[in-house]
Amino acid sequence: MLSDSRFQGYNASYLKRDLAAGLIVGIVAIPLGMAFAIASGVRPEYGIYTVILAGLLVSLLGGSKFQIAGPTGAFVPILFAIVMEHGYENLLIAGFMAGIMLVLLGLFKLGSLMRYIPRPVTIGFTTGIAVIIFSGQIAHFLGLRNVKKKEAFHENMREIAVHIETVNWYSVGTAVICLAVLLMTSRLTTKVPPALAGLIAATLAAVLFFRGKIDTIGSTYGAIPTGLPTFKLPALSWDLVVDLLPAAFVIAMLGGIESLLSAMVADRMGGDKHNSNKELIGQGIANMVTPLFGGIPATGAIARTATNIKNGSASPLSGIIHALVVLVVLLVFAPYASHIPLAAMAPILMFVAWNMSERREFMHVLKTRTGDSVVLVVTFLLTVFADLTTAVGAGLVLAAVLFIKRMSGTLKLEGVLPDPQDKLVKPAQGGEERSCPQIAIFTVEGPLFFGTSSAFLETIKDKLAAGGPQPILLLRMGKVSDMDTTGEAALADIAEEVKARGGTLLLTGITPAVRPILDSSGLSAKIGEERLFRRTGEAIAYALRRVSPARCSGCRQFTFDECTELSKPAPAAVRPDRAGVLQG
């Protein structure tokens, strides 16, 4: 383990820091693990199992120095929906399948692709998840009776409204105590975990003053077993695997995104750099092993990772210690957990939801009133009122469409004429008297791809039609940043159009980003290598050898001899180095 680069330079002082950080994070993780499990529709001990196993494996095998893994709020609506539709046993299978997907993503080095998810999509679904978590705890906070949990947000809100008269004021009092202690602790000290302080205060109040009057973990779920469950292989069938594929895919994608976001936060806070592909492999293995012992899907937990760093973590050993601390607590103190009131768990999850909501970033993007604002709102609303799969898919598609629309306006096509004064080209001012009668020259600037190719093709054809029978078309390609197959097809279409007119197409300044696709498609050979030039001056010289000097007699720009002189390269000592120079 110490050969791991994350332990480089490890010494005794680092061990002390890891022990302190691991102890604190382990204490923080206990109430959160149970709360997230309950909110996901499963027994509280399954959250504890996840904290132990996933926390241990990700710290051992992951790619981040400080990452703390376990059940998180982001998974709550996803896991609850899967439990409602498929049941707890099949949730374990979906989690196992998601683990395989994450390992494959890491092995094929696709971790970096996760970084390209637009920020408005991430903020939108994160804020939507926060709303679902917060609203899902209202019934426990108020102690409502006979409330049936639904998948749809509006149905859950209707259930609360219908049963509002069943409010239990003892539950409300317990929840308020927990919330008050939690808020005061978070403001007054950083040495005591707020969630733990609130949970202990509320549990003591319930035991001393409200015993038997509110729901507890013990009255709802029974006693929490002391120790880990036995190893159990899932019963798989092909039909079941196919049925669970969508659920597994959502778990894998969300788990990968959350883990890498958490790792990036850890990098900024801890001054380190994580290995994204190794992190995905570690997360994948953890999600393959955890379900075999009854644990639910896990991912990197941003809040616990931040707590780990703030308390002095020096290496992944703090994550290992945090898992061992939770295991000791499970073995020794599990019987006492049955006294924890469900009303005390509600404020903890509400607090988590409030902190994860990214409300400031949400309002910041919203105020820009741009396409990003639309992507943000659509993703948020679909997360709340539909499901995460639909929300992320729609957000990504909408973001891609808006990006393509923006990029389609970045391609510029400008007609230019030579300027014999300093061997530069200058924009053509319009009118036939300002045009070269034999050579049409255009500067192309920007990406030539499927979003811009149609406008590029139409503009060139229109300009060719308006410019009269110019036998030579010269395209200056030095500012074309990229080209895809659609752009190549548009250029091939232009080559055919010029050929059909009996003319010649010349290209200059082809960049390394564009040349490979011209070669692989055969377009460079079709145009002719002798018609592809490095410099504009060389192309003009080639063109002048193939035009009629007599047609130049009516040119208002300059004489044929001036054009011939202009096409000669300038001496190296005085050759201009500017964007419009004929040599480029």
C-alpha cells in the first residue's frame, strides 16, 4: 500500500493527522449513512454497510488522495425509484452492474469525458435532487401518519397535503431540537460534527420526554444487527440484467460524475491532482463488492471529503480509518441506534439538501439570461417532475444544440483582394469594379463542421454566382481551426461546382488539424496536390499562369504586371508576419 504514489513521503506526523481526520469523518458518516439509506427506501444498516465497505475500497483503490466514499444525497431519488419499481434485492444487482460499468469506463480511460458535462446541467440536476431530498423529509419532520411514498414529486406533495392533519407535535419538537442544535453547532465550532450533535440532542430529548410518542428506527425497522452481513451472490438471469440496464446506467453515470466532481473539489482544497480513470476503477470495484454484503450504491461524498481535508488528512489512510471507525461503532453501539427518532433524521437530510443545492450558482446562471439559463431550468424541472435520466439527457441535448447554434455563427467568409502596397490582402469593398475578374479570393475563418457547413456552401455558391465567370476560386484556409466529414463534404461539393463551371479550386494555408481529413477522404488528391499551397502568393502565381492577361485590362485594382510582382514572395527579412499576409 505504501508503494502507492498517494503515500509518497509518508511519515509519523502524517499518521497522526490521518488518525484525527479519519475519526472525525467516521463519526460524521454514521448518521448520514443511516439517513441516506432510510431516504432511499431501505433499512438504515444498509447505509452503514456501504460506508464501511465503499469507504475502505475507494480509499485503497481509488485515484484521489483525500476522497471519502459512501452513500450520498445525489443517489437518494434514483435509489428510491429503483426500490419502488424493482425492490431492494434488484437494487443490489443494479448497483453491481453499475460497478462493472464504472470499471470499464476507467479501463477504457473515459474518465476525462465526464469533465465535458456542461456546468448548467450539473447544477440543474444537483439542485433538483436537493429539492427532492428536502421535500421528502417533510413528512418525517412533521411526524405525519399513513403517508405513502410515491415516485413523482407532485404526488408526494399531495400525500403531505392530504395527511397534514395527522401532524405529530412531539415529532415536530424533536425535529426542531435537532435542527437548532445542528445550526448552532455548525456556526459555533468546527470540532464537533453538527449532524452528530443534533442527532444526539434530539435522541436524548425523545428518550427522556417523548418516549413511545414518536417513531424511531427501532419501532419502524427493528434493531440494527451488530456486525456485517454474510457474503451473498445475487441470483442473475439474462432477462433481469436487460431489465435493470437503464437503472444501472443511471447509477454508473451519476456515480462517476459525483465521484469526479468530489475528486476535483479535493484537488482544489488539498493541492493534489487525482487520477480520474483510477478513481472510476476504484469506485467501480467498491460498487461491485458492496452489494454482495447488502450495501447500496456509493460514490464520492463531497461534504465528507471536504471534512476530511479540513481536519488534516494527509493520505488515503484517513479514509481507511474512517471506515474502521464506523465498523467499530456498528459492532459496539448498534443496539443504541434503535432509539434514534426518525424525526431527528429529517433535519439532517434537509440540512444536507440545503448545502448541496448550489443555490448561489443556480441564481448566477439564471441571471445571465442566456442559453445556459434555459439548459439549467429545463434540467432542474425535469429532475424534479420527471426523473434524472430524462433530465440529464434533455439537458445534454439542449446544451449541444445551443452550442452548435452558437458555433454556427463563428465561421466567417470574407472576400479579399491583394494590396500591392505591403503584400497584404484587404477586404473587397463590393461592386464588380472592386473584384478581380479572373480570381475569386476568400478568407475562411472558424471551424468547418456540420453546424457551419451548410451556410459555408450556400455562401460560396452565392458569391460565385454573383461574381461572374471567374475561372479560379482561391480559398485561404489558414484560419480554419477544425473540420469534420460534413465540412469535408461541403468542400468537395464546392470543388465539383467549380469544376462544372470549367474553373480551378486552389487552397492555401491548410492547417495540421484539417490536412488529415482531406488526405483520408481523398479530397486532397481529387483537388490535386499541385493546387494546395502553403502561401497565398504562391497560389496567385500559379493562377496567373493560367489566366488571360487580356481580361485584366479592365481591372480597377492594378495591372497584370503588378499582380505578377505581388505574387512573388517577399524577402525573409521584411516578410510581414500578420494574419492577412499573402505568405499565410
